Amino acid sequence: MKPRDNTERFVANTKIDTADTRDRQVLSEVLRAHEDSKHRTSQKAQPQIWRTIMRSNTRKLAAAAGVILVVALLVTLSDWMTRPAWALEQTIDALKDIKAVYITGRMYSPWHNGEAEFEIWARPQTDSSARSGDFRYREGDYHLCVASQAENVTYVYERYKNPSQDVVYVTEGLNRGTHTFPSGDLLAEFKAMAEDWRAEIRKDPQTGKSYVDITFTGPAINTATYWLIQVDVETKLPVRTAVWFKQDRQGPPHYEFTKLEYDPEIPDGYFDFTPPADAQIVDCRVLDKLLAENPNVGTPVDQLSLEEACKKVVGAYWKAVIAKDWNAVQTLRPLATSSNLADLQVVYAAHEPIEQVSISRMNHLNDPGTFVEVFCVLRMKDGSTHHSLLNVAVRGKIGVVAGSIGPEFYKME
């Protein structure tokens, strides 16, 4: 029998139940088998899908982290490349929290053709970081200035050799003249008033360190106006300051700060001062009170510079002495009353001046609150030449002679 015949006979003899109950049973079994198949397929495929997702997210996170790192590096590098090696604001900020300073240096005097070493100890005022509060300035063995914020008084000690005389000026307030605390505020003031401000970075060939040389024309110290401030690029702090009379800044500077030490330990009592027992005391406060109570003394000096005012006061004084106009002498020198005036008349009779030859120099033109020392050259009746050192006070529109330092006259060398 052929296979085709067998198949046809099998189909013909087969009985199929087509009742509704049987149909629902078959359909239910087929659906259950389909669900089982889906569940097994899902369980088998899920780990593969998760591993694919994990691998994909890891790659994305790694890429994102790399991008963030590159951006951060670029920003940092850009900031580093664009940030200046030095800027004035950096030094101003570095000086902001300085609480004390110790400075050493030297001063060259064209009048004496000599040099003197000096040192400064200073603390800022409690109400202004740009100004010294407690202050001590020593120059050689002949000059000392001590300002005490607690006393609100400044003492200036001078030792004169010819004639030998120790003199102490006492002024109310913290009158330090040109010496102020080296703060950022002060540096900003210098920048605001400066002419020809220039800043140049250079490297020291010996140390390899980089410095900023700031040059400018600024505030005067005894007519010296050509400044140099040297700043350490690393610390941003000034390490040297100098000021010259000459614009080319050649030769010895008038003042030079060669060492600046920040926040040093200051010895206890270093801003106390007791005048020497044999010193001549010149109390500016006494004359200031007298001028406030007697506006008719002295001579008018309004519209004049301090230097010109002092010249006018001294000229008027010696003119009155030579003319023996004692009323004018007393008006121009208001502290010379009664016995003091009589003593002056005796001195001027013994050494009679007949001509004011010149004014050789003036000290303390830039020191507020104190007197200006005016060195006068005089020709006497006997033909000799003498020197006189007068203190001149200019207060507002009035100028007066406060007195002399040492004797009224001493012979010139």
C-alpha cells in the first residue's frame, strides 16, 4: 500500500468532536501555552537587556565625566592663563590685615652730604588702617619721633651739636608728617594722586625671584617726589620703597626702606617717651592755645605757601629787631612777654644784628602740627656773621615766631 493511501484511510477513520465544550477546552490550553511561552522568553531575555542598558549607561556616565573634567581643566587653565602675575588690587588686599610693621632703611641729606640709618615701628590707627596710630621713628642718634595713640600726643626729639642742645617738641595729635602706616588704603591714595604711574615685572638674576617695580611722581618728602615701590610677586607685599630728588632716580635716594617686616612682635612700652632731664621743651600746644585766644598777634600769611609764609614771618621779625620796634617784636613773638622780652633786649644789645643775609634752610615743612625750623644767617654790627634758629608757627592765616632753639645767636662754623 502506498503511503498516500494509508494517510487518506487514517483521516477518514478519525472521529473529531466539534462540540462547544471541546472547542473552549482546546482554546484555553492554547492560550495557557502561549502565556507560558511569553513568560519563559521574558525571563531569559531580561538579564541580557539589563546588561545592555548597564553597559550603555556606564559608557554614557564615563563620557559625561570626561567632558566635565575637560571643561573644568579648561576653565582652570583659562583662569590661570588670564590671571595677571601681579595687579595693584592684589597688593592692596594683601596689606588689608597687616597689624604692625617694622622698617629699616637709610636717609641721605643733601644739606649735610651724609647718610643716616633709621628704623620705624608702627601700628595702624584703630579708626583708619591707612594711618599710623602708635609710631616710633629713630634716625641716627639725633632724631626720635614717638606718637602715642593713647595719649593723642606726638613727641619729636632733636639733638643739636652746635650749639649742644637737646630739644623736645610736644604736639597734640598723631603728627607723623610723611610717615604713615603702609596699608592698602595708602597705596590706593598714592595711585590716585600719582603722575607717570608705571608697573614693570622683572626677575632678580641673583635670586631668581620676580618683583614689580612701581615708579611714579607722588607726594613730597622734603621736595623729593620721584618714587619707587618694589613688590614681591609671590607674597604681593612691598619689600622696598625709595624716593629721590632727581627724576632719573640715580644716586642715593633721599629716603629708602630697605627692609619691611610685617606683623613683628613689638616690645612692651616701645611707644612711651620721657624727655631727657636737660632737654629744652617746646610745647606747641601752649602757643596754639594762645593763638586761639588772641587773634591779633602775628602777621597775616593768607594766600601764601607754608615756605613763603615762614619767610615773611622771619623777615618781619628781624626787621622789627633791627629797628628796635619792641611792640612789633612782641606782636610777632607773642610768648616773649615781660621778663622774656627784657632778656631778649639784653641779648640783642650785646649782639646787635644789622642785616638778615639769608635763610639757609627749613625743617619740618611737611610735618603738620609742629613748628617749622628756620635757619637764618645774620650780619652783626661788628661785622661778624651769626646763625639763628627760629621756630615759626603758621596757624590758619596767621604766622608767628614761637621762639628759638638754643641761644638766640651762635657763630657759624
